[in-house]
Amino acid sequence: MKLTDYLHKNRIRANAFAKVAQVTPAAVCSWIKHGNMPRKIETLRRVAAATNGQVTANDWVDASADNSRWVVLGKEE
């Protein structure tokens, strides 16, 4: 599930979610508005925990797969 969908479904504001996930409100807004993915695995774990597993690292990858270029072993594909 996308984070945006989770927040909307559960009627949670970005600022409130940021506190629960122990991230900045600016980070949450960036994820929502720009589709950015958290850069640290620990942040992804905190988001998953804060959403009771409804938003996982796989959801971030699936959501961005169509719109981004992947870098593998230092080479763009």
C-alpha cells in the first residue's frame, strides 16, 4: 500500500505520522508529494512499524519502479 493511501484511509495527518515514525514532517511531505523513497533502511523499518506492516519497503519500490532509473553496480540500466 502506498503511504499516501495509508494516511488517507486512516485519516492520519503527515505531521502526526512523522511523530509516530520518528521522522521529520518535511520527510513525510517529500515522500507524499514527490514520491521519494526513504534513503535509510532503518527509516523504512520505522515506517513499516508505524503502519503495522501495511507500508513496506516493497511498496516504495513498486510505486517508483515505473518512474525511475535503477543503478546497478555503478551503471545505469
